Amino acid sequence: MTDDSNDPGGVPSPHVVPEGTACVLWHRRHLRVPDQPAVTYATREYETVCPLFVFDPHFYGEDALACDARRRFLDESLTDLRERYADRDTTLVYAHGDPLDVLAQFRDAGWDVVATADATSRYGRRRDDRAAERLDVRYVDGDGIRRGVDDPRDEWAEHVESYFRSDRLSPDESGFGSHGVDAATSVEAIESAYDVTPTKESVPVGGRSPALARLDRFLGRIHEYPGSISAPAAAETGTSRLSPYLRFGCLSVREVFQRLEREAPEGSGKELFRDRLYWNRHYTQKLQDWPGWTERAVNPVFRWLNRDSRDEERIDAWKEGRTGYPMVDASMRCLRETGWLNFRMRAMCASFFGSLLEQPWRVGADHFYEHLVDADPAINYTQWQYQTGLTGVAAVRIYNPRKQARENDPDGTFVHRWVPELADVPPEHLDRPEKLPLSMQADLGVEIGEDYPRPIVEFETARQAARERFDALAARAREAADHPEVRRRLSLSRSGRTDEPADPNATGGAGRNAGQSSLDAFE
């Protein structure tokens, strides 16, 4: 926060609890009214319901790992949500401060508190646990995730199938009543107080209305989806780009599934995207089963991998797109400038960072989480651990960024856009620009090593060293993965599936029953 003159306000003053029963409906992630379990529960059980969103200062500090583009997307989603509540003759109330302090004001006045049960980690997990203990918050399930059972993965696929195909939820016909609570702040006051000034380009507008419009467009051209996943230039327009809307809950995964089943023509596009919806629940279940995914290696053998080789110059070169590998550099600059990157390029950059640059995985994962508009802890951190080889159950995949350039940017569209230093370099030379003859460099007006860096590491040497590191730890890692506690952390699939597949970027329709990993950024 800049100064006291920009104080966004704090705790609303709840009125005296009316006759009958009243509750606060505490919104966090699921920023919608339809198919929202807590909304349905609250309107069914209470005569008066006050929808509430609390702007938490924790998410605006220097350590918040949230870019202003994601904050703006949240604000737009909340503005849209407020309009949708207005259509139902009630008001979404905004407050600012520690959520527990805000909610305590309502509890002291006799109100109950209801919220959705969410898979969280780090601060969110501690916050929700404290809220349950201190304020007796009622967390409402109903998102396809299994909780409170000995083995969440036992019959997991059947559970998710049932969730996807069951009826969507709606608010009870009794409605929300009249809560009479005035907002303590506004979206505009929060953005002013915290100087929310997005600089990223091409960021989608938040909210349920744009989410539904985007879903409509995608379903109309879903036949293009299979051919658009891997190449980043094609993925920008050919994939669904629904990920931020699913992350903030402007849409439910179930309603997207049912729209897909009802409206999309049969074919590989429908089958492939259906798999992605199952895998969204798969990785969310992993975080529910073990919140530690965001903080430490799931396999303890890899707990300190690359700690001693940490190199700030290498880290900065990777973050800024100065590695000398054009496909990596274009991807990292695209991430920084737009808050988006298709999954294959996310996987390649993670593999490059952990395996070839030998840097600690969480540094890279946190950087992605800070810049991605669709940053979802359940997907970002689990995928970073898989792509950097920290499980001990999946084959270590080391991407070749030169091969990725040849296969997924053959005409140089993506590299030319994001690495303008190489804009005049012919596409056939973009996999290894350091090999450009000096005469061609002179003719093109680009000097490799001056205008664009030489490779920060030699690929074959770095790849061989990485394989030797993992081979030396493989037996211990497999043994550790067999320990019951670690296997539970890994949250592996059941019902005859393979534990985890070798190729996380499979684009065929093998589906949820083959155990393939996800392209689960919802590209």
C-alpha cells in the first residue's frame, strides 16, 4: 500500500441479525452464482444470505507472487459477479483486511459463515484451517474432489464421472433475502490503494460473461483444437484459453464438461478436451491430498536437488529470455509480456531450467506462478515437479529446445515475434543461431554474442550431465516412492492405470483411462 490517504477501507458493519437465520457467503475462488455449491447450500439453509469478498492484503505484498494482470482479472471477475448478484436482487459486499477479522465481525453479530471447500496450500491452507477453528466456517463440498476418505484415489474415476454428469446446482428458489450490509470498500479503491497497473498485453477480460462468450467460440471451432496444442503461435488462438476462468471459478469444470458433451461434434477435438477436464480434477485432487506440492519435492530423495548449483546469473538469463536458445527465450518473454504460455512451452522451459541449467525447481515455479494470469497452484506446482523429474515414478523428460523450434515453430512466427533481435534470421537457422556464418550475420545485421547471446549451456553436455544425476538417484528415488507416505503424496491413479506416463504431452485420445498426464494449463 502506498500511503494512508489511499486507505481502501476495511470491515463492513453488519446490521443486527434479522429474524430467522442469516449467513455470510464467503467467496474466494468460485466467483459465480450458478453451479456454486456454497451458494446453493446457503440459500437453502438460510433466510438471509450476504455474499462477501474480502480483499486480503496478503495477496498484495512483495511476496504475493501475483502480477497486476492477474489482480485486474480478479477485479473484473468480481465486478461481473456483483452485477450478477444484482440481477438476483442482492448485493455482493466488498471488504478489506484479514479475512478472519472481517468474518469475526459477522460472527460476533450472530451470523454463520459458509464457503466452498477448496484445495489450497501455503497461506490459503493455514487461513482456512484457522477460519474453521476460530469461526466455525462451514465448508461446502461439491467440486468433484474426494475428501474425508482413507484412500481418495479408490474409485476416483467413477466419482469424477458421476460429478461431471450430475445435475448442476442453482440457488434455492427462496433467494438471498435482504442482508442490509453496506460494502466497506470498492474495486476502484483497492486498485488505487495498491496501484494495480497491469502492463501485460493481450490479457483476456475477467468475469463470467466473457468466459461464456469464449466457451461459445471454442465449441464452435473445437475441430481445430488437436492441431493447435503444441505450437505456441497456433495455441494462442486455437486452444480454449479458458484456464483463467476456470482458475477463478467464473465457470465450473462441470458446466464446461456438460456444454462440451451437449454441443460439440464428435471427434478428436471433443475427446481430447474432455480428457483435459478430467485431468483438471486429477491435479486438483493431488493438491487436496498433499498441500506440500507447492513447497517441497514430493519425493524426498530430490528434496535438495540443484541447491548447491544455484546461479543467479543463469536464473536471471532464463527469466529475461537471454539463454541463447530462441524457443526458450521467446517463451519466457511471451510469459512475461502476456501472462500466458501454452503448455508444451511451459513444460520445455521448466525442463530447461531444472535439468539443463541445474537450478532449484521452486525458483522457476514461483516465477511462473507470479506471471501467469491462470496461475493455479494445483496445476503449476505439480507440473513443475513432474517436468523437472522430482517424482521418482515418471521417466525424466528433458526437452530439446532446438527440436521444439524445428517442430513447433518451423516458419519462425513465434520466435520472430518475441525475439526481435532475430527477426531477419531465416527460420531454418532459428534452432541454432550461434551457427550462423559470420558473413550471413553481417548481411542480416545481427551479431551473435552481441545482439543475441550464445547458448548459456551446451545442450548435449548439459543433457548428459542431467541424465547422470538422475541415474545416480534413480534406485533411491524408486525405493522412496514405494513408501506408503510418499505414495499417498504422489496421489497416483487406480483402476489399472499406469502410475504416471512417460509422455506428458500426448495429444492422442488415450483419455482418462490410460493415465496420460495433462496438457492441463487449459490452453
